[in-house]
Amino acid sequence: MTKRHGYALLAAVIAIIVAISGAIYVGVAADDGTGGTGGTRNATADNRAPRDSAAPASAGTWVGTWSASPAGAEPGTETNGMAGRSLRNVVHTDVGGTEARITLSNLYGQQPLNITHASIAVAAAENDASAVADTMRRLTFSGSTAVVVPAGQQIMSDAVRVRVPRDSDVLVTTYSPTPSGPVTYHAHARQISYAAQGDRTEDVTATAYTEQTPHWRYLTALDVLSDESVGTVVALGDSITDGITSTQGANRRWTDVLADRLRAAAGTGDVPRYSVVNQGISGNQVLAEGLGRPADNPSGLNRLQRDVLGRTNVKAVVIDLGVNDILRNQGEVDPVTVTDGLREMVRRAHARGLRVVGATLMPFGGHRGYSRSRDAVRRAVNAEIRAGKVYDAVVDFDEALRDPYDPRRLRSDYDSGDHLHPSDKGYKRMAEVFELGDLKGAAPAEL
């Protein structure tokens, strides 16, 4: 692709995105961090009285403690969804809080999602479907224990009083009695969740939860009212941010390690008191996206509003995108096309006052998609990033993980074995080279 054609493609893509962005994900409203809700509500009455329901009285700041991007429609759920089953999502918190609320998404559903019962509880142990009994809470939506989430929309629950510990597993369970497919899901959770037949939403034991799944279903965010954090950092990326080769159930994605570092150093020097949420989608690109409406695996540009600007009390964003734009195009992509797409993302983040830290693209020598010309594109993109022409600050993942004797490749102990994704040690190294103070500060008026 020539540079002239690259510019033309970028301009066309951006024009289409701007035109349809208002129509994508109807009902999604950006959260202002005050405890309000976003999205269109359609709650129906339930005869059961909610136990320990929303009655906020605590002090603190609403922040994201966990999040995952809706990435597509789960295969095999097109007709019935998960009708008649309780879905128990297991998620890992970053910071703790005294109240909690969740967001459920029916973005890829073709019919309304009828949730008649939902709950939240602290897990009794890591990677376990059983709950600490006195933490089990029934969730409500505009005061009702039942809610209908229209196709293509999302819903935020009321806040509920529950002590959510930092760095712990939380169980969020939903029950839908009627067909509502396909299921909106995040495929590569690197965390086992569970399902049970019938309404087992408030069961504190794991006895009924015999079905395991590597996906997160419907659940896209867990917020807490926290006195540990004053804002949220969003990591926007592809499979490397998604942590696709990290050890399952061990929380060893680079974002997990970054969150640990921020917690340990919070309030010292220039280190901000921020939580970290992961909005990685495997295979994600800056510009191109999957098929369908809404698109499976939407582009970084397309999902920036939903997955970054729409998250709770966001202060900064870390972007690690571009490798798939290079690897997944049959022809040679122009590096200017990639960097211009990244700059557009930065411009939109700046318009919301967000600071943007960007990552250099790591090497992929030895991967099946490697070629010298593609590596040249990667190096050209990195040169622009390092020169300070794209982001407010840079984290140099390429320099940190490449083989010093062959910079086209990952260092062997940082390589998961596929020559593209890091090992647990590699993910840890990515977080270690992050300058925590770079996350703090206002966005410049003009880069």
C-alpha cells in the first residue's frame, strides 16, 4: 500500500466511524464517577424483596476495579442464549471498596435479555465458584430485582453495600429464564467461570456449578466505591493486553502486575492512586474490524468511546495496538496509516482530558506472519512513537523484551513459544519497565 493510498484509507475509515459512532451501542452513557448509571433501563417488577439492596451512604470515589470488553457473539448461543441457567462469572479485583455495582451488556444479542435475578459475592477462595456466605448480595436495577436489557444495549445495576477486598476474586451471577441469544461474551478470559441449571443465583456453595467456561458472559464491568483510588487507568490493546498466553487463573497479565505496582506505590512521589482495568481484545487492530453489525472485534478507533471514555472515572489510558494491523493485512500496510490512526485515538482521548501513554510494538521474528518488510513497518511505527510524535509518554515494551542479540525476536525467556506473545515472565517485565509517574498529569491542549 502506498502512502497516498494509506492516507485515503485512513480518511475513509475515520469518516465512517464518526458517522456511525452515535448509532453504535445505543443507550451507552459515559459515567461521571458520581455513582450514576448509563444506558437505557427497562426494569420489570419482581415479587421477591431485595436483600441488602442499594442504599449508598459510604464516602469514597467510584472507580473501575475490573472490566472486560464485549468482543462478539458466543458461537452456539444464537437461538436460546443461556436460558434457564445461572451464569457465575469469576472476576479479579484491583482495588477494594465498600459498595459495588456491575454493568451487563447485550450488545450482540438479537433479542431482549431478560434477567430475573442477579447477585454479587466475594469468592470463598481463588478460582472457586463458592461464596463467602455473609457477602452474598442480591443486585437491583432501578430498585427492581429483574431487568430487561434491550438488544444492542447495556445496563448498570444499582449500588449495593458489600465490602469488596482488593486483589481478590468476586462472583457475579445472573439468571435468565427465557431465550435471549446470542450471548455477548469475552472469549479469552484466562479465568474459569461457571454455569448451573436453574436459578442458583444466591447459592453460596459450588455444588450446582458443574459447568466450566473460559469465557466471561454478559458482564463487562465491576465498579467499587473506593477510598483506595481516585481514578481509573484503562489499558486498551490486543491479545498481548488480553494476556492470552498468561497462566490461566493466576492473574499474570501485564495489566495485573501494573495494578500491583500501582497499589504498592500509591501516593509516594508522583505515583497516582489509580486502579487499572483491562480492555484488551485478542486480534484487535487500530483501524480494521470484524464482520457484522455491531462488528465482532471492533477496531480500536470504533471502541474507544465505549471501552475507554465510557469507563468509570477514567484519568489515563495506555494504548498498545498496531501489531495486528501489520500482521493481519495481506499487503504491506503503510506505517503512516497506523500512526495516524493512533494519533486520532490520542486526539479523542485528549478531548476528554485524558493523559495517553503509548507502547512500542514488540518484535515477532519467528512467528508465522513475520517478514522483513513487516518488521520494517513495525520499526517505522516505533520510531515515530519514540520520537514523541504520537503519545504523551512512552513505555518501551520493544526495548524491554527483545533479544539483545537478535532484536527482530523476543528474548527466549520472555517468549511464550509462539514468538509473538510473552510468557508470564515477559508480561511481568512489561509492567516492570512502566514509569508509574507517567500516568499522572493533565493532557496537553495540543500534542
